[in-house]
Amino acid sequence: MSISSSIYIGTTGILAHQTNMSVISDNIANMNTLGFKSSRALFGTLISQQLAASTVENQVGQGVGVSSIYRDMAVGSLETTTASTDISIGGTGFFLVSPEASDEIYYTRAGNFRFDEAGFLRDPSGNILQGYRLPLESILDSNPTVPAAASATLEDIQLITQEDGTIVSEPESTTEVRMSINLDSDSNDNSIGTGSPFTAMFDSWDASLEEPLDGGAYAYESSIKIYDENGNSHVLRAYFDPVDDINGTSGNRVWEYLVTIPASEDASALDAKKGILMAGTLTFTPAGELLNMSAFSGTSDDKSTWTPAALGADGFPQLTVTLADAAPITTSLGFGLHTDAGWNLPGGVASMADLGTSITDLPGMISADREVLALTNFASGSTTIFQNQNGYERGFLQNVTVDTAGTIIGNFSNGQKQSLYRIPLADFINPQGLFREGGNLFSATTQAGGAILGWAAEGRLGDIVSNSLENSNVDLATEFVNMIVTQKGFDANSKVITTSDQVVQTAIQMKR
């Protein structure tokens, strides 16, 4: 063994600790880099020298080298932000990005994406986030059906669908109207007709007047906008008035109602009654709960053409709005009662013209089911508690959000939400084997294995967190400790070299 071999052994220690210091320096330099994964240099012994004519136990090491640099793939802390396109992964996985007009794919944990002027969702280096474009049928579906990520056709995420560069939510016609109203049980009967007391408001309606129903002819009115297939709105008004002059009530209370639109918008064959869509009665128990109801719709001013309204698949009465410049609106009207069994018609009552003065003349639902938000008749002021309809006008995209499944959801000016894209995630058998490309990007290698694509929360893939960014997982305290230990190792190995140099100098001076 050479007398100077210890110098070379000390040199290996110097070089190894210098490399370790470079790794520590890189960690500290990137302590604020989004999605950065810290590394650690692992040392390994070099080949040993066996002493001549000795047993295998008598070996002298020849120093140290860096065997590998291990990358810590633990998730960094998540920081809340104000941008909805700041996204992070709460667990395993990588986002897929690609340079524009390129088939090359990179992988990243840094989710600081922004839309550019062309609608592309890019990272700070200009790479475009990849996603699966959802069909327009998913407009109201917050969890749309998607194919397996491995077989999904991924493309650049770009928020442009129209020729003018905008995304729109197309209008939908109203098919459901729901109202929950309390009608004051102390209200006076304001409408006195010439025929049946149950049709007094219907009899008073005169479409030729600016106000077809005089303001003093009803006790309460509630209105709601509905929409045709073109997205045009129409005001639907419901008028209510109690009925006093009736027989056989047994303590029950009856109100009549009309459901109308402005007469000028009604293109039906009605004349004086133009604008009336439905007429009927509401029967309440002495306790003020809705017991039953009737509903009539007709084709002319003659009350004999006003027969019990059709019941929809949901069991609610249906009304049809005939319009001049759009397709008819057919919607179910929900006052809180529905049935699957049809109408119970008293003997001799086939139409609204057959109604007399007795409560026994009123048709009603067979085995009616009452909802929690059904109309009530309590001794408190008449008020609309709740109303809703499912139609909407054309809307324009205002902003986007990202849910935990990685679905990019567009929020539109008409209040609708549309699922636009689903963001896939990539996983690797050996993520430590990914190649660092710079710019917070990784590229696949044979050591990492092939990319395994999936959707968020599938298998071991994490959820996607919106308004959040993943910080570096560098632990500064640990790095400082490692720095101190590395410095001591560097100093100690330098002492080995200087001491070995002194030994060599002593050996040279021995001949003097």
C-alpha cells in the first residue's frame, strides 16, 4: 500500500462532501419553489484493497463516493391562494403539461396555471395543461361520466367554443315551476263572480283590459319568470283568493287560484280569457295544511272546455304556454301536492262549468302526497316562502372553478354551471427515477417506468385542491443540520490530506 494512499482517500471524502454540499445548497435555494422535491446525497464505500497474503478480513477501504442522490417525493405543505386556477395535488400524482404544438409531455407538481389571451391554460413557462374535453351533455352534471384516463383523448385545455371566442350556456325551456306560499287564513273573499264561487276570478278576468284582473279581485299574487326555448323570459303570475260562499266545508277552507301570463304574449285560441293558463281550487284543513286541489286547463272562453289538467310524470298538474314567437312551454306546476293515481271527479262534474256551490263538487287528487313545502293557510300574513323554476336564458362564461375530482366547471351569467374539462393525473412506479428538466418539470425515463394515467382520487392518486399551491418540501432546519455535518466531514477529510502530506514530508526527510 502506498504511503500516499491516504491522501487519495481523503480526496474522495472531500469530493463526496462537496457534492453533498451542492445538494444541500440546491435544496435551500429552492425552499420557496412551488412543488420542489428536496434531494439527499447517499454515500457508498469504494472498492477495498486486500492486504497481500492475508485473509479476507484484512481489507483497507479506499474511500467514499456518492452512490445515489435520493429525491424525497413527500407532499409539501399546501398554501391557500385567491386564484381558482391555482391547483395542487393532495397526495400522489403529477399534472401533465405540453409545449404548444408539440406531442412531448412533461410532468409537474407545480399547479400555478393561468389562462392566456387565447384561452389556453398555461404554466409560467408557457406549457399547456392537458385535459379531457367533456361533452356538452354534461352541462348540469358536476360528476360527468368519463372514460378511463388511460384511454381518454387528452388535449390542450382551452376555453373557446364559439367563433367569437366565447363559451356560452345555451338556453333551456322551463319544465318545472314550484311555489311554497302561506295564504293568510284571515283574508277576505275579494272576488264575487256571477257563476260558481269557485270560478269567481276566472269569471272576472277580461283580457281586453290593461289589467285583466282588478287589483281588488284577489287576496294575494305571486310571480316568477319562466323561459322559452330561445331563452326569452315570461312572467308567470299566480292569483289567490279565498272562497266564502260555499256549503259542506266541515271546517275546511277553500281558495281559488289562477295561473296566468300577460295576455299580449298568449297566442292560444282564448279570447276574453286570454292569458289564463290554469284555474283551480285549493282545499285546506282547519289546521291550515293543504289537503287537496283541483286544476283545470281549457281551449276557449267557454268553461265547459276547461277540464282537469293533465298530470305529468312527476304527478304534478301540467300547464302549457302557447307563444307566438317560440315553441310552447309545457311545465308542471307544483303547489306541494302530487299523485300517481289521477283525478277523483265527483259525479256530474266533467268540467269547470259543472262546479256548483258545494265543496263536494270539487275534483281532487286521488291519494295525494303532500310535500314539506306545500302551500299553507295559517293565520299570518300572506307571503311567498319559496319559488323555483328550472329554465334559464343564454349565459356567458364568467369564471371557472376546479373540484376535487379535477373537473373544470364553468360558471355562467345565467346561474348555470357546465363541466368543461377533466384533469388527469400521472403516477409512476419509481417517481425518483424521473428526470429533472428545470422549470418545475420532470420527464419520464426508463428508470421511472411508464406513466400510469388516472383521475383524481382513483387508486393511490390524490385529490385535486383548487385555490391552493404546493410548497417545496424542503425542511430548512434539517438542511442546516446536514450542512453542519457536511462541513465537519469536509474539514475532517481536509485534515486527513494535510496530515498525510506531513507523513510524506517526514518520510522524505528521513534520508537527511
